[in-house]
Amino acid sequence: MISNLRIAMVQLNPTIGNVTDNTSMIIDYINQAKQKSVDIIIFPELSITGYAPQDQLHYSTMKKNIQHAIETIKANSSDIAIIIGAPMALDPESIHGSYERYHNSALVIQDNEIKYQVDKMLIPNYDVFNEYRYFTPGDEPRVVDIKGLRIGLQICEDMWDHLPFYDKGCKISDIQKDNGADMIINLSASPFSLCKPGERLEIVKKHVKINKIPFIYLNEVGGHDELVFDGRSFIVNSDGKMVFAAPAYKDGMFIYDLADLDKPVSEKKMISEYLLNKNENIIRSIRLNLSDYLHKIKFDNKLVIGLSGGIDSALTAALCAMAVGSDRVVGVIMPSRYSSDHSKSDARSLAETLEIETIEFPIDKLHSAFDDSLIEHLKLDMKNKVLADENIQSRLRSNILMYLSNRYGYIVITTGNKSEIATGYFTLYGDSAGGKNLIGDLYKYEVYDLARYINTKYPNFRIPDGSINKPPSAELKEDQKDSDSLPDYPTLDKILYYLIEERMSSDAIIAKGFDEETVNKIVALVQINEFKRAQLVQTVKIQEHTYGIGHAKPVATSFRP
């Protein structure tokens, strides 16, 4: 039976591996909860280390830090029950080899001791997850008793027991209900992708529909390298209605009285605010990822971006200014002999709107000097330009940006989108050189959509109409258009989406009505450019399948889908 307990859900934003600072935040929240007469405070999966600590777990120092953190939390557990995620080391005698092994555990700490240790049973090993490298699964679903409330305690993947690679007989929520659970609580560190918020809510509602007991879902928040943890903790009551939703992309403690579970709420409005629209999700996830990335590497200097006047660099600059402030963004305009007047004016207009520092550094003299040296030493006829000559310009620009980075301690933000990254339509060690990419998981059509959305909803970061409306071009030769080398972007992006996100074969894509020659050309481009993608800087995961973390394909292969 559900009691009148007061629950505090903490959307924690830990720094991976910084156990000391993470523990300090945890203790602060515990003290705040005590002041608000909270009975049970809940923290996400692996809160003590952050998700995922990866090979840091193999160091004895990390093991000692975790043990010390748990002792500190135990010492602060009087007058409150604490549920928290932590790695728990296995008995060394059970370990084969030199690598430390752990359980991914939920600890119930009360009255200065660990009352229960519940171990994660379903250990994900796909996409961005590599938990079998570190974690041993638990033996059985557990139900714990906290202040008279019977809680089916589980960790993240344990609620995804419908996935085809898990034992069909291990329905964790069902077993917990059968074992007397009054409520399910799931501690998660679930990375964001566009489909995830809706999927989480749908899965929880299915569990509630079957078991007829409330379900509390708690998620981590914050940016960790390429990943975004979007928070969005929520509660579904025994009737299957969402009755509480914590804000997306925001850390903090959110208190809920279980006595309110059956009170009427406007679920439709709550779900709308919980889901957000696509472009708002993209903006908030990129802003959080970038700001957290800089904070967690203790970087407080400026970001530098090459501004071409095109849509990709314009959107990237706007997102940087939104995330860290205009005073920390430097735009470098580097026109060449092929740069159009409107590209230069669009770049200047953007910089003026964003109120960012701007440097103009024409590259024509450098380009001419390079041409002269090639003629002198390689005896080349530079009247007949080839792709290598086009790439010189991009690499000259990257040298300027990297000089500014080295000279002043800036981070270069690259500007490639997913359509270009997929097809290799970028210059290795040129426009791909830098320290972070923000739009590398957005297809070209999504870049345009996001730019228009910003112009409507965020006018202070307005992107020039010229950057949006003109035909896309790298401007590396006379009258160049992207369409000279690639199909039109609407066609290209559809084919890429089917190939990358849907994992469809060439034949299946052609069967959808696309031109066979075009499909085969695109598939070949994607496959032969794996070597270029293997050398790219980290981006921000937005889609289900991202180039970067979670992407595992060999460079030397003859396979074609």
C-alpha cells in the first residue's frame, strides 16, 4: 500500500570520475532534503562516479574513492533514507585476471548503514553502452522495504526488458510486482536521443498497465563528452497517468508527496512540456553538452569558429553564443578568391547580430604563395585545378584557426553536418580540424530547420536570410555548388537516413523509389569515407545512430549494404 511519504528526486549532474565533488553535491542535496522533511531521497544510476566511468574503474584509486564516498554518505544518513547508484566492487577472489569487476548497484542507505544492495540485472552492450566490460549482472530482481513501502528497485536497462536480446523470462517489473512491490523505482543514466523521451514514457506506461502500481523514473542530467543526459524524471501513477515530470536539461532536487498520486492533473499539458518539440530538444541538448564539456574540463577561455557566410558555420556560431555567451566566441572570416560578396557580407552580418569578436583574415596571398611554391618545386601547371588544389584553401584556413588556438588558448569548433560527414564531403585536416563539433549529428535539412526555428524563437541569435536561402557551396572553385558533387540535399538526406538510422540495404532503399545509380553512389561514398570519420573530433549525440561514440565499423572492409 502506498503511504504518505515525501520523495525527493535528484537530477544530479556529476562529473565523470570526480568522486570528491560528486559526493559533496550529493551531501548538499541530502541536507536540503532533510530541511524539507523528506523521507526518501533518490539519486540516479552511478551517481557517485558519473556515467560511465569506463576504464577509470580499473584503478585502485577509483575503488578507494568510491568506498570513501559511500562511507561519507552513510555518515549523513540519519533521519532520511537514501537510494543512490554506485559501482560496487566484487570479491577479488571471484575476479579472473587483473581487471577490477563491479556490480552496477543501487544502494539503500539508512541509519548510517547499507540496508540493501540491489544489482542491475540487464547489462547493455550495444550502441554507446559497453557495460559488460566492467559490470557483472545481479542474480535476481529485488524488492526492498523502506519505511513500510515495498519498492521494486531497478536500474536503467532493467525496465527495457522487452528488447529482443534479453531473456524473455526475466520480466523484472513483473517479478517485483509478484514479490509484493507497491511501487517501482528506476534509477537511470539514460543518454538523450530524439526518440528517447517518448520511448521511456511509453515503456513505463506499459509496465504500469500490466502491474497496476506506480512507477518513478529518475534520470541523470548533464553533458559527458558526446553524450547528453536530459533528466526528464517522471512519475506515472497506478492508473497509468503521468502525474509529475521534472524539467528537461536541468539539474536539481524535485519533491513529490506520494499522497498526491491520485490527484487529478492535466496530463496532456504535462506530456507536451515533457517531450518538447524537436528543434527545442536539439538546441537545449547542444547547449548543455557544450557548456558542461567546457566546465568539466575547466576551460574558461574562448571558442573560435571559421565564418564562411554559409549555413553550417552560421548555425554553429549561434549555438556557441547561446551556450557560453557572445563574449566567449570569436568568428574568423577568411575569404578566398572564390568567396562571393554575399558570403562575406552574411558572415559580417551574423557576427554583428551575435555581437561576437570578429577577425578578418583573407587567405588569397597565402593561397597564391602556395601555388607559386607548387609551380616552382613540383613543376605543376596550376591552370588545371584539381581537388587537391581546392583542399589547400580549407587547410590554410585550419592553420589560421589552429594558430589562434595555440597562440591564445582557444578551442576551435568545427562546422560539419552529418550529411557531409557521412559522404566525406569535407577536407581532412581542413574544415574538420578542431576540438569539438556541435552539428555533426544533424542532417543538412535539420540544419536548415534549426536555423529557421532560431530565427523565429531566438531573434537575438538570428541567422542571416542569405545564409539560409542561397544554394550551399564550399566556394573552393569558381561557381561551385554542393550539387556538383552530391545529389540535392532533400534526396541525399532521405537516402542517408534510411541507410544510417534505419540500417536499410541498398536494394531496400532503391525499392522505395530512389534512383539506383544515385543510391549506389551514396552508399559507396559512405563506405569509403570511414577512414575520414575515424579521425574526427567528438560531436553531440542527437540521433539514434551517431558517428562517434557507439559507432563501430572497420575502415578496411569491402562490405556494401
